[in-house]
Amino acid sequence: MTDFEYVGTELELFAEVHNWKSYWAQRIRPFISGDVLEVGAGIGANTRFLSFGTDGRWVCLEPDPRLFSQLTKKLEEEASNEQRHEAICGTLTNLGVDQSFNTILYIDVLEHIEDDREELQLASTHLRPKGRIIVLSPAHQSLFTPFDTAIGHFRRYNQRMLRDLSPQGLLLEKLLYLDSAGLVLSTANLLFLRQAMPTKAQLAIWDKWVIPVSRALDKCLCNSVGKSIVGIWQKIG
């Protein structure tokens, strides 16, 4: 166990945005293969959206003991013979040097890590040849609001920032934005509401009505704008 304590309180609230989770999971699932490490797995709300259909080892890494307890309980409740999940309480520094993976995931996690460059470089040492690091994060520092501060974000990302983070020995394979329609709502919150936390009703409206619009609009805009960003790197060799 570690003494890390997650400052955010939004995980349970966002656990129910199934349309959004299904959308980004659909976009990154083709790049997930083999044995997987999910860094900052939280309460396991994303795991089932991503691990469906995979057959490798799936390790959930979570440093907060309280969240880790919820995570292990959830994994036990959803356990199946088709998927082998493991849970480790800690960070990359708690993994043995012999622990290696085909895919390492950071789903709304990297923005919570102060030294993101060092984090990705360390992650690359646990990546097998041709393996991938996949990052999903909130986009655009100009949209940084009290909500970001309240849940422990150090930053939001744009394409240039993720390019500059490319770990040594990895090539940036894909870089795209998601949720172009949601970008309008985030801008409105920045200019008018400046909420520290969205309400459950607001999230339900966004998930039910805005995400389907973004699915169509993102295609038309070739994923050139959006309130979230995805970066995918592949290890050379």
C-alpha cells in the first residue's frame, strides 16, 4: 500500500457517462493488444469498456489505497473466465523491472502527474518492442477551470504538448481530438458558469445528447477539434 491520496471526488459521478466511455473506448481499442497495464485505474470504471474482447493479462495500477479497495471489489464482482484482471496498489516505481506489457494506458490520468515527461519515459521501459502507450486527457490549457483545480489537474493538453512529450525510442503514431460538440459546453462553462464540479443532471444531458452529436461531428472535422485529446505512441524495434 502507498500513502498517496487522490484529491478528486468526481470518479463516481463520471462512472455513469456510458456513451462517452463507449465512444473513446471504441476509438482506442484497435490499438490495445497483448498484456495491458492500466495506470491510475481508479475505481475500475473504465476497465470493462477497454478490456472487453481482449485475452491478455490486464493489470490495474492504482496508488490510492481507498480507490484501490473499491477497484479490487469491482474487479471481483465483474470477474469472468474470459478475462484475467490483476490489481496492484502503487505507481510505476512499484513495478519490478521484469514487468513488461504490450499496451500501457493513461485514461484521464497523465494530467494528474506533475512530471508527465518522466512518467512516460519510465512507462516506456516497461513496454515491449512494438508496444504502445495510449493517453486520453482533457484538451486545451485555455479551458482550465476551477473544476480542473478541484480534481488535481496540473494541465490540459494540446497536440504540440503531447508531441513534445514523446518518450525516447517511441514514435507518435496517432494524435486526435474527441468531443467537438462538448468543446462548446466547456467554453460556456469557462466564460459563464466556472463550476468546480458539473452536476449529475448536466453530465446526463452531455452524455445522452451531446456525445452522439460529437460522434458525427468529429468525423466531419477529421478530429481536428475537441475537448479531449488522444495520443498513441509505439515503441521502435
